[in-house]
Amino acid sequence: MKRVVSLLLAALFITTLAPLSGRAQAPTGAPERTKPFRIYMITFRGITDVERGFKDYLAAQHVPVEYIMRDAKKDPKLVPPMVAEIKRLRPDLVYTYGTPVTLGIVGPYRKPNAKKYVSDIPVVFTLVASPVGAKIVPQLASSGRNVTGVSNVASTKQQMQAMASYRRFKKLGLIYAGNAKNSAVIVDEIRGLAKEMNFELIARTFNNDAKGEPTVVGVADIVADLKKAGAEWLYLPPDSFLGDALYEVVPAAEKAKLPTFGSTEQMMKGGALAGIICHYYSIGQLTAYKAQQILVQNKAPRDIPVETLKRFAFVITLPLARHLNMYPPIELFNYAEILTEAGKATKPKKSS
Amino acid sequence: MNQRYLRSLNIRLIGLILVALTALLGVFSFLSLRAFESALVPEIAQKADDVGRAITALVIRTAGYGIDVHNLVGTDVLFKDIHDDNPEFEYMAISGTDGKVLYHRGDAPTGLVLISQPGTHRIGDQYVVAHPITLADRSIGWLAIGIPESFVANLMREVLLDLLAVLVVALFLTYELLYFVAGSRLDTQMAAMGEVMEASSEGDLSKRVGLRSDDEFGSVLRKIDLALDRVNAAYTTLGERLRTGSGAAFAEARASFDTLVERFHFGRHVIADEARGDGFLGRVRTPLFLFIFAEEMSRSYLPLYIKQLSTSVKWISPQLVIGIPIMVFMFVVALSQPAIGAWSERVGRRRVFLIGALVGFAGFALTALAQNLYDLLLWRSLTAVGYGMVFGAAQGFVLDNSSLTNRSRGLALFIGAIMVAGTCGPSIGGILADNIGFRATFIVSTVLTLAAALVVWRNLPNQPAIAADAHVRLADVGTLLRNPRFLALMLSASVPAKIILTSFCFYLVPLYITSIGSNPSTTGRLLMLYAIMMVFLTPVAAQLSDRVGKRPIFVAVGLALSGFGGLLLLAGDSIYTLLAVVILLGIGQAISIAPQSALVGELVRSEQVPMSESAVYGVFRLIERLGNTVGPLIAALVLTKFGFVAAFGIIGGFVVLCSALFFITMRSTPQAGQTPIGLSSEMGMAG
């Protein structure tokens, strides 16, 4: 929270200076900006708290903005046509939500392709769990190109340590969609940590349907198997299919008496036992701050580091803890955010 | 009434004042200790209260979420975290409303059954602070925190030891102060009076005290002078009248007058004009003491200060980094001594002392403000230059103003100031560092150096320096080192003695003390013990070796004893072993130091070295000082590789081996001659 406050203060400072610099520029002939900035905003599953935080922030900063809203409807195949549209409309900034959309718009940094991807218009991404792992940027300090953005996930190691501070474990269960590249990256990372932190990782993928796409069918059995194999936690990685499947996964885990640890706010809203997360609204604000730096301050995206919120909330669903008879250690009550009502995921209206 | 009687009167007077002071300080210490004790327990209970509140708040919060006190998770980790921050909380427990313990850490005091009474209780060997835990007026349970009585006792002991150290220092300081205020003048007056009286009793009526002071004693001295003047005047008048008179009666009178002239010696010969007695020499003692004291204060905490300042330096282990400023200081002092000696002969001791004190002032002030290792090195070197000037100037002043007859007393005065500073400095420095911090303690040092400068400015006369007859030349060093006996003395006795001294006292002890969780005050007290051993045993050992001869045995035994201390630590490392190490080191050094100097003189004669004795001493001191320099270096290297205990052991073992080697090479050395007293850095603490 402190970080957000200081960002807001910094932003406030910038806005009080902005009119002055605007006036100072006036004699040189540049007219004060009244025409709104056009932001091409691509969501993945409709409007979330991230977009609300983003829009509220810019509105509060009196940045005139006109949004061109597009939704990928959880289908990465819908993204390439948007590239063509962006090139035609030439907005001032492109906003991309999540790893698949972002990759679809800017492509991996190693294979620049001006035809296939957007490269001459600034792009701000958000809610990308692992920007380096997904090859969107070579390092967080600078993308080296017309891209910057916000990651929403605490480092995997921080998450593992938080999990252990709640309840020590020797075996960690994990479930993810086998076709999601970003999830595979995270699974690899946890494998490395398993050696370092001395635990065993049991990773399972969702079943595939006839078309080779992941499906929730049979997920209860997978979770039960993980429990049987000795998993002491079920880790829920930032996997977008898993996000949609929470309505099946979380109750299955509860039934198997397997505690769940979520990596995003979505997981907590879906009823996970605990997690260290960023609130989506705050992520939206931080993303908007970066957009403001590009639009108002004319900073190049390559000069703006990719960041995540410095403070995460340790969230605990107390009713579930009581039900599982797994109260958190008393010291967590010093700083954890205690949910007195369990979240509940609903089945998405349209499954991909 | 002779001089010795007067001196003993003087000593008795000072002794009486010291005894009275000791009693007074003793009563004062006892009273403040009592006051401290009665304030201590509530203070500790208050801390348990504050920490306890944080724990109960947590339990209350969980209760607010509907978690029963019987279902708490992770109290073991909570208790451990609290214990890590408050190691004195030996026992911690949470109980239910019935007072029965549900969770605990540590051993409960015998006799604790139920926790059901709020407040501080003395149960078994612990003070137990109990808190009720309540949520909205409903009792949830109890929290108890037990602090062992021994913790309180330990704190008391720490304070007691500090008071004791202060007491010792106060005594030494009082002695210095008495000397400064009354002693030096009284000494001069008494010496002069003694001389006049003694001469008069032997018939020499030509001497006068000649001192002008307005106190009671001064008026007595004036009356003595006056009386002698009258006798002399009477003699002159009588002589005149006898010469002019004639007749038998006159002839008889003239004959008896002649016998009078034979028996008595008349005239006016004022002693004070030429007396360069101890009192005069003493003028350099106080400023020297102040300056050395300023430097000695840093002894107990300097390594910690360096540690705190230094970030890591590439290629060099952190232990070595800590050793570097200590080495550089001694290196600068060692190398600057010959040049400073020559310089102060040209421009005068007073001026060099003043400049040195001011350079030292700047050095300490900048050290207090140091930002990192590199500028610290610079400021310590600056302080070392100042130290070298003050040391050299004071030594030169003593040599200038002492004749062969009172030179040894003059040097004793000089060494005494250094020893007392070495006794008081580290302990006071340690206590100050504990309470006001490292930087502020350096500021205290700057004040002392200024005071030293002020005393010199007011009291030290500007007189032409007398050139010493020898300076250290490189050629001399070469000549001497080609002499196997001298080489053996240097390499297997003097240098090892300095290495073990500086590696232990300046480097390993301060660092080791902190590594086992103690503080600079403890280091200061230990170093004080070392210095006390030196103060009391060095003269005893010197006299004994003068009587017995057989100096190589003294040197070897002393060396072996100091080395043996280091080996002792291998048997078991505790603060008490360290105490033994430091005491043994003190005894060992005290036994060997004076005989070592004496041996140098004897070697000069027996080996017929083709140079003056003082030139040989110059080389001896230079090499010895270089030994000071390598001590911390060796300690740092061994420490990096093997750790504390082994470092003490290895250096100790090395010194024991050296003593054996020395003894074997020296067996055939003839024993002859008297003890020449050289200007040593006898304490070793001085350059």
C-alpha cells in the first residue's frame, strides 16, 4: 500500500507541475493538449478490476482519454486481426491484458517482426505473471523496445516461502494447463526451487478433450490423486485456464482436505485458502501510472522498467481454515488480510 | 631532614589522599549500585510488560476471529522469534482461563503451578511477569514471561565491574592530577630545600632555594634563604672587620675565623636557577598523559569502528581489512620517529609537541567523521603522525633536561605517564563507546588532545634542544643485523613479544569479545588488567633481573609465559580463559621487557659493536616498532584462515617456540654490565 501511496503522491506532484511546463512550452507554439489520447484497450475476459483501476487513475489525474475497447474473449486467435486494426487506427497507446494477448500484440522480443506485431506504437501490458519467462522482455529494467508494463505476481520463491510460513511442506501439488507456455515456465521455476528449498513437486496437467484443448473433466480425480500422492498444498499458478476452472478445482481440493494456495486475486476470489497477491485494482493503477508517463511525460517505454507492486497482501480465507482445521500460525495475524467469508468461483458463461 | 625523608613525606601525603578518595569512591559506588538494583527489576518488568502486550494483542485478535485459545497454531515460532529479540525471556507461556499452561517455551521456574495472578512475582529462580488476556471484558487466558534471576545478577555484575574500572581509573587520574597541581612544584621545592638543608648541615652555606611562590611552603623557603643570607652577610661583615682590626685579640679571632672558613663554605649559589629536577621534567608528564590517553581510549573499540565503516574490499578478507588501519597507525609511528627526533632538535620540543597535539586533534576529529575505510586510513595516519610528534617531543624533552644522574628517574616519569594512560584509556574508552557511541568517543579524544596542547602552551618552556648523539641510519641497521646475537634477540624475542602484544591486545581481544556477545567495556576492562600487570610488575622484574643477572632467562620465561596464555585458549574458550590469557600476557611482558632493553646494552659491550649504544638502541626500537606493525597483520591472516581460538593458539605457540629458540641461542652470552634504561615503548602501547 505504501508503494501505491507514494506513487499517487509522485503522480500528484507530476500533475501540479504539468500545467506549468505546458504553459512554459506555449510560446514555442505547441498548443496545450485538449484532444484526448486514444488508448486501444484489449481485455482477455471482459472488464475486470484492473481496467477499473486503470481508468479511475487516469480520470483522477485529469488525463483526457478516449478508449477503444476490444475483448479477446479468452481466445488468442482473435488477437492477430487486432494488430491490423491497431496499425490502421494508430492509437496513442495500446493496453494489453495477460500473457497471450500481450504476446499476440508485441511478439517475443527475440523475433521482432514489424509486419506481424505492433512495434511503432507504445504498448503497456498488465497482469503478465512472468514477463521475462514469457519472453516479452529480456529483463525487467528495460524491454529494449516500445513496450513496458506491470507484472501481478510475487516471485515464485516468495510464494513458496509464504506457503511454508503458513504450513511447512515436503510435497507440493500443482495443476496447470499443459498447453499454456507461461505456466510451463512457472512449473520449471518451481522445480528449481524444489531442489533449493528441499521439497518435492508433483505437477499435473488438466485432461485434454478431443480437440486437444484442456478440459475440467476429471479434475476432481486429479486433485484426489495429488492428495493421495502426499501433496500437502495445492498450488494454483497464474494459469488462465486454471482461473476459469476454479469452480471445479477449489471444491475438489476442499473435499480432498488439500489446502490451496493462490497466486492471484482471482484465485482468492475463487475460494483458495491462502495466497500472497496484488489487488487487481492496484495493478490497474500502477499500469495507468506507466501509461501516464508515456502519454503525458513523453517517456519512451524502453526507459520505464517493468514492475510489480512492492507490497503484496497475504490473504487467508478463515472459514476454509476452520473447515480444514488448518488455522494459520498466530504470527500471521500480525499482517495477514483475513477473509471471514470464503470466495466462490462460478462457472464461466462461455468456456473455450 | 634529607631528600629521601621529604620524598617519603610527599608520597605519604599523596597516599593519604588516595586512601581517602578510595573510601569515598567505594561508598559512592556501593550506594549507586544499590540505587541501580532497586530500579533494575521494575525496569525489566516494564520491558516484559511491553513485549507481553504485543503477544496478548495477537491472541486477542485471533480470539476476535473466533479462534479458541486452545486452537492456536505456531506459538513455538512466535516464542522463538520473541526470544531471539529478548534472550533474557527464558520462559514464556500462554495458559487458558484456568491458568493451566497450554503453550510454552523454556523451563518453567520450579514452583510455578498456575498462572492466575497479574503482576511481577518472584517464583523459584525467576522473576515472572503475568498478564491476563481479555477480549471485551471476557477472560481468554494468561500470558507469563519469566526472566532468570541470574540475568539481573549479570547486569549487576556488569555495572559493578564498570564501577570498579572507573574506580581504578579515578585513582590513577587523581594521582596524575595531584602530580599536576601540587606534585611537580612541591617536588621541585622539596628537592631544592632538601639540597640546601643537606649542604648546610655539611657546612656548605652557599646554597639558596631561590624559588618564588606565594604559598605557605614558599614563605618557609624564603625564610630559609633569608636566614642563610643573614649568616653569609654576618660572615662578610665579620671578615671585613677582622681585616681592618689589629692586635692579639684580632689575630686570635682571625685564626678562629680561618678555621671557620675551612669548616664552612660561604657564598650565594641559587639552586632553582639551574635545577632541572624531577619537577621540571614533570611539566611534560601531564600533556603527554592526556594525549596518550586520548589515543588509548580507542584501543577497546577501534576494530569494531573499522568493522562498522568498512564495506567489503575486493581480494582482501574482512578480517584483514580491520587490521589495516591498526597496522598503518603503528607503521607511520615507527617510521616517523627518527625523522621527528631530528626535526624536533632543530625547531624545539615545545613547538613539535604543540604541532603534534594539533595534528592529533585534527586526526581524531576527522576519524570521528570518517565515511569509509579509505578516508579512515588517512585520518588514522594523520593521528599517527601527531602521536609520533608528541611521543618524540616528550622523549626529547626528558633527555634534554636530565643529566646522567637523574635520567632514569626522568624516563620513569615518561614511561609512567604512558603506562597510566594505557591502564585508564581502554576501559574508559570502552565504557564511553558503549554509552555514547564510537564517533562521540573520538570527539572526547579531540578534547583531550586540545587540553594537552593547552598545557604545553602554558607550561612547557621554549628551550633549545640538545642534539642527541645518534640517529638511526640504514647502515647501522645493516651492521647490527649481521651480528647473530643481536639478530637472535630481535627476531626471536623482541619482535615476537611485540607481535603477540599487538595481535592480542589491539586486534584479537576486541574482536573476539564482540564475537562472543560482549561489549567494548569488557575489552576495556581486560586491557586495563593487562596494563595493571605491567604497571606493578615491570619495576619489580627489572630490579630482580638487575640483582640476579641472567637476563636471557627472564626474557625467555616472560616470552614463554605470554605465549602460553594464547595456548590456554585451546583448552576451552570462555571469557575467563581470555582473562587468564590477558593476565599471563601482562605478566610475561612485564618480566621480559626491561631485561630485553638491558640485554641490548650488554650485547653492545660484549659483542663490541662498532657504534654508540644509543645508536644501537635506536635500531632496536625501530625494529621493535616494526614488530608492532606486523602483529595485527599476522593475527588477521591467521584469523581469516582458522578462526579465533586457533588464532590465539597459533600465535601463542609461535611465541613459545621463539622463546625456546632465543634461550638456546643466548645460552653462551656473557652476563655483565649494569642496566641501561632505554626509552622503550615499555607498555608496548606506545609506538
